[in-house]
Amino acid sequence: WYNPNIHPYQEYKARRDTLIGYADQIGMELIVQEDYGLRGFVCAVAEDIDHRCEKCYEMRLFETARQAAEGGFDSFTSSLFISPYQKHELMREVAERAAAEYGVQFLYRDFRPYFRAGQEFAREHGFYMQKYCGCIFSEEERYMKPKKILP
């Protein structure tokens, strides 16, 4: 777990705690980096907010690759690859760069076909369900979208 992009802190905590609870239920070992990291994320994306996603992917996927290499894992991937709202080709390219830098394989799978089933699973298990990617700028966009007017 490493998500310095998530704002506000209560959103971060809700997502983290849901993952920790589920990992405990299924007996999965989990690596949690407890550094909230919001300031570092904001500093990294502040110069080019419109292209922040690449910086965000770099922060998160490079850290994942580093942890995988240090932990002796064969490969790494990300739950981001289930979202139809993420930039898959950009994520894949960033993950492949991270894999090359840390000498650990990136395991790519396009999990988007399972997105709806994943949401249903989350509802059935009472998981917290996010409403935006997590970053403050995504949250802003969520509220600033023009409202659809019904005929």
C-alpha cells in the first residue's frame, strides 16, 4: 500500500483500512507504507497539473517495483489496471520503465473486463467504494463537471 496521491486524509484512511481488513480476512501478507506523503505528491505534480497522472503513476509504480525488488518478488503489478478510468497505456509504459530500473518483471494484465464484477464484489462485502481516483485535482474535477440537465 503506497498512495501518496489520495486526499483528503479520511479518504486515504478509508481506502487503506478497507484493504488492511480484507487482507487480514483472506490471510494475505500486506506491505503498508505508512507515510501519507501528500506534500511530496503535490510538489511532484504542481508544475503540470494537467499531466499529473504520469507523475502519480511514476511515484506509485516505481515504489512498487522497488519494494518488489527489495522483497525478492518475481514480479509486480497494480490494482490500477482494473479501472476503465485510468490511462492504461501510460501506466503500462511507466511500469515497464520501473521494472527495467529495478530489475523485476512487470506483470501486465488488463483487468478492465472485471471492473463491474469487482464493484459488485465490493458491494457484497461492504467495502468502502471510492468515488474518484484519489488526488485532490481529480476530486475537484468530480465536483466541477457540468451538471447534465434532463429534458
